[in-house]
Amino acid sequence: MIRKPSVKTSFVCSSCAQTYPKWAGQCASCGAWNSISEQATVPTARGQVVAATSIELARLDSRPSVRLLSNIAEVDRVFGGGIVGGSVSLIAGDPGIGKSTLLLRLSDSIARAGNRVLYVCGEESSDQVQLRAKRLSIGGDGLFLLATSRLEVVIAELNAARPALVVVDSIQTLATTLLDAVAGTTSQIQACTQALTDYAKSNSVPVIMTGHVTKEGVIAGPRLLEHAVDVVLYLEGDANSGLRLLRGVKNRFGATDEIGVFEMRADGMMEVPDPSRVFLSSRRPSIPGSVLATVIEGTRPFTVEVQALTSHSSFPVPRRQASGIDPTRLALVSAVLSRRVGVGLQSQDIIVNVPGGLRVREPAIDLSIALAIVSSLTDRPVREGVTTAAEVGLGGELRPVAQTGRRVTEAARLGLRHCLVASSAEVQASGAYGVSSLAEAIEFAIGAGQASQLDPPQLR
């Protein structure tokens, strides 16, 4: 008779997994409020020594790691060229964003290549998954469904089936009978993740898990969950838009900050091979406040639209609202325009948006933000065929950004004649249009070089 380990309780922070002997309102480790709750824990056995043999690094085989290709170019790109055997990956996103749809298509693509795939559906029944498969026109040969939320059942099926890929949807629904805590608690997530990780590493079988996110946009559960896995991907997108972005934030086997672009359709989530044309498909030229920016996400350059709107503020402190960019970059660019160029923004509300749901994090978008603000303020459109790729310094100077040549090549592919970049030696070689200051860029793109011309039309 197997005796169940004695279960004890402790108070654990759901944000950082710090344990406490009693409840407290604020976690002393991470500073989160109301994140400490009582959890069941299983004490580890003491005095047990596991035998292990060290291996000299020089004696290890130099064979390259085998990657499992999904035959979905955008997915393989974010994974770094395919799914590495024995890796554990986590895909997180808002409810209804399309995580299950994407993973079901990925599982079917790998199964059609002759591999056995086990899909653990803890949130839905097999019939519900079948309905989605019919909508996506998925046959299901080689794809096996396991509708359970018990970890022991999953491990037993894995040992019996020996699949080439394991998909768990989702990790928050799994629970082990060794703990009295309900599924989704810190202790259950840690125990189930550790068990799946041990199986993946010992059998060289990749495991992909889905995870929920909180209203703050972070993965639900302990932060240790992100540290325990090898790859962390976020599926992002606007609920009112069909575009979905699969963004890599952690990858032990490839580049981080890589993104894959998809479009949600009635027949499933389809990859977008040319993101630039999709992001610019709804753009109307010759509109004040609209500027193009050529950015690089991961290893791929593409061009997006940056929109700005200025209006007279009815509040003592004007608003600075940003969507798709870092709000601190909007504040920086606005301050430089006011102080170094003489643009009258002291009484103007400024709203900046990147359409399509993309969030640009690199400073190469600074110049497009500045030009969009001035274009909206003066009600003058930016010259047609202009795109930008430069960082704005605090002195009003323009600073070069990385991989200028690739940005210029992408702009030329889209038929954009002028790519405004910071003056440098690389500019002459790439053929871009180099400018040294923000005022010079405004003069070239908008034609308003005098400070008196940079005021709102109604104030002149």
C-alpha cells in the first residue's frame, strides 16, 4: 500500500513564490499586495542521495540538436528554427486570443508529418476540441486527445503512448493528487510544471503549455513558472482586429523579441508572410499626423504607421496618451520638440497610436513620433514616400540605429523613396537620406522649419 505523503500548509506569494509562516497583506520580497494565500505543500524527503555520473564536456557528442518543424513559418521563426527536443515552452495570452486555435493547427501540422502528438485538453472536452477541429478542417490523423485534469493520468499516458510532441492546454487546469490544493494554485502549478519538465528532459520530448494571463497582462501563477520553462511566448492582439502577434520574450535556443504575425479568420489562424503590407493596407496617404516608420522586431524589418493627434487641452496639465509605444518615449520626444525645436505643445493634448496592435519597443521609432506630432499640430501632411528610422537625442540631434541597411532595403521594397536616418558613414553606403537634427528632418518631411510655423493654425 502506497502511503500518501503528509501534506502541510504554508503561506505563499502568487507573484514571486516567497513562503511565509503566516499570512501578511504585502509580500516583503516583491512588494505585491494581497498576493499571499495559504497553500498546501509536500515536504521533500531528507537523507536521500541520488547517484549521478559526471561527463567530461569534451567527450560529449557534437551533434546538432534536432528540431521538430511545424511547417508553419511564423511559428518556426519565433521558436528559433523549430521546436527543440526535450524543451518546455509556455504560450500565454488573453482568453479568446487564439492560443488553442494556434496550438491545434500546430499539432495537426506536426502529426501530418508522421509524428504522434498528444493533446491534453484540461479546459475542454474531446467533443469541444473536435468541433474546433472541424471548423479548422483538421482531420486528426496521428493527433490524440486526452481530456483530463489529473497529472498522474497524463504521465501514465505519456509513458504508454511515447508521443513526439505534448501539448497541455492549460497548465493552470492540471492538478496532482499529492496535494490537497485546488488546480491553479501556486503549489499545483509548480508541481505539475516540474513533473512535465522532468518527463521532457528525460525523454527528449518537447512539451508546449498554454498559460492564462492576469488583468495586468502577466502570466497567472508564480514567476517561477517562467523561469522553469525554456521558451516563453506571448500571443497578443487587439480584440477588434484580426491580427495576432506571437512574440518571444524568452528563448534558450534562439533569438528573443522575435515575432510571428498571424491573421484570425473563420477557418483558423493563418500566417502573414508580408507584415508590412498588412500593417499599411488601411492607411490613407496625405493625412496630417500619419508617418511611416521602418522598425526591426527580432531579425525581421517591416514598416508600420505611426499616428498622432494634437488638440487644445481643457486641463491644466495636458495629456500624453500612447498606444503601441512606450509612454516614456512619447514624453521624451514631446519635451525635445518643445525645448529644442520650439514647438508649442504646452497646451496641447497628444495622442499617439500604432495601428494593428503592434507594440514597438525600439528607439528607432522616435523620429516618426516627432514628425507625426508636428504634422498633426500644423495640419500639414508628411511628404509622400517618406519613412523614418532614427533615435532622437535630448539635444535635438538624431542618433543612428542598428541595421540601417536592412531598413532601407525594406523601404525600397515597398516603394518608399526617402528613408530618413541619422547622418553617419553607413548612410552614404546604404543610400538613405541622412539628416543630423530633428529640425532638419521636420524641414525636409513637412516643410515647416521656422518656430513661428510650428504653432497650431488657430494660434497664428
